[in-house]
Amino acid sequence: MISLFTFQGSNGTFEHEGELYPNQIPLDLRVGMTLAYVIIFVISLVGNILLIYLTFKTPHLKTTTNLLVANMAVADLMITFFVMPYCIRYLYVQNIWIAGRVGNITCKIAQYLLALSIAASILTHVVITIERFFCIVLPFKRIPFVLKSKISYYFIWCSSFVLMSPYLVVYGSVPFQDGYSYCMVKYEHLKTLQIYFCLVFILLYFIPLLFIATLYTFVCRKLWSHKVPGSCTLTSIPNREAHNRKTVKMLIVLVTAFALCWLPAHVMHFFMYFRPSQVLSIEAILLSFWACHSHSAINPLLVAFLSRLYRKACYEVFKTRRKKSFSQNNTKETNVRLLAL
């Protein structure tokens, strides 16, 4: 699902001809990709932490939708802490890993956590879409699964645990004749991974994208055809149309971001699993996975730019902190003057 990784052949060699050995990645490309990952790491770290803080700090933001957005931010933080540093490490040492039983266990856990966080982020998008659909299109038919955030949390994380569990089986630390051990997939699991990739593509990309697009279509139609109660004045009609345009724009941006960020990685996986002899461009491989990882940094930016409530809450928090800091400084200055007297 996020692999830059290779398969072990029956003769103990690397099966994938596009494998990136240390001397195959130019230094300028390593530096460029490192800077690119540092940028999205900082944005994702600050943005998602601030998103979680604002959600739980601001009373009027503690809605079902916003709590799910905070859950998505938690999943994005996992991508930030586990996936991004791992990819930077990959630029310099690739799949070289610790040997022995400890290496085997840590390899499985590392790969599992990488996949787990990404699956949770995608499923949270789906649940948020369901919540918005029931909230806008069927406001009087909301089901407990959507109404109660805890149930949604359990569904998201339990489903992620199950869907990504094959990573605990197929990955391991494999010793090679060059004296190094590599965290990789053994060749005997290649056929299984081909089937698994198809399932992951269907369950964690195609179906979610189709599902999200379909529900958002109903949401947009509902919003566009919604009539303002009472008489429509010359000012209420333009206001309603402006509100509809903003809402439709936000929904289209969310779906487009989801589709564009994840499509390159799935294309790369298709070549890796079904065309392992295909020589792939190093730049194309690295940029495709960077694109899907950058989605964790894009999410909080979209929320910030497209949600006036979050921007207002952020402004109020910083304004309150500034006042407290100013008040504390004045108090300290007053105490110093009193002591001087």
C-alpha cells in the first residue's frame, strides 16, 4: 500500500529491477526529497496538532463531524511520525534492517504501523462523508453508527487493524549474502500480495472514492435545491447562492485531493506487483509516494482555508493567549516597580 519495497527471489536476489540501491539515488534527488518531506512533516505536525487542540478546546467545535475530523488528524499524525521519517531513511539506506529475531519483529511492526495509519485516515474520510450525508440530506434519519463518535472510532480503527494485518505476515528481516539484512517481502508471497493489492485498491481507494463522490453529489444537490424559509428577498437569494457555491467548492476540493494524492501510489503498486520487471523512474517512484503522504499535510490546510469556524477558533485562541501573555508581562513589570520602591 505504501511500499517502496522489493521482493526476495528464490535465488536470494532482488526481484524488482526498479529497486533503489543507495548508489542509484542521486545526491541532489535525496536532498530535494528530504526537503520536500521536511516541509510536509512540519505542516502536518503543526496543522494536525492545532486541529485536534482547537476541536477539544472550543466548545462549539465538539460536533460529531469535527470530532471525526480530529480522529482523521490523529491518523494523519501517525503518518507524520511513522511514514515520513521512514521514507527519509529509505532515501539513504533503503531496506537495510536489523538482523535476527528482533529485526524480524520490528520490521513487521514498522510496516504494519505505516499501513495502519494510512488506512485509518482513509476510512475516517469515508465516515465523515456518511455523517455529512445524514446531517444534510437525511437529517431526521441519522443512525447510531454516525451519531455516536465512539462507535465510529471503533469501526475505523478495528477495520484498519484487520485490513492491514497481512503486513504482519508477508514482511520480515531477510539476511542476504552481502552481509546485510533487509526488511522486505519474500518472493513466495508475491501471488498473495497481487490479490491483496487488488483488494486494497478496491476497498481503500476505488470504493471509498466512488462512495464519497456519490454521497457528496446528493449533498450538493440538496444544498443547491434548498430554499430559504420565508420570502426570498433580493439579498437572501444571492446569499444562499454564495453559500451553496462555497459548500460545493469545499466538497469538490476534498474529493479531488483524495483522488489525486492517492492515485500515483496505486499506479506504482500496480507496476511493482504485476510488472516487477518494469524499470521505473526513480523520480516517479519517490514523488508518487510523497504525493500520497502529503495528503496528511493537505487535510488540515483544507480545513483551515475552507472552514470559517476553525479559522475563527484559531484566531480566538491566539488572541486569548496573547492577552494572557500581555497581562502576565504587565504584572511582572508592576511587581518589579513595587520592589524598586
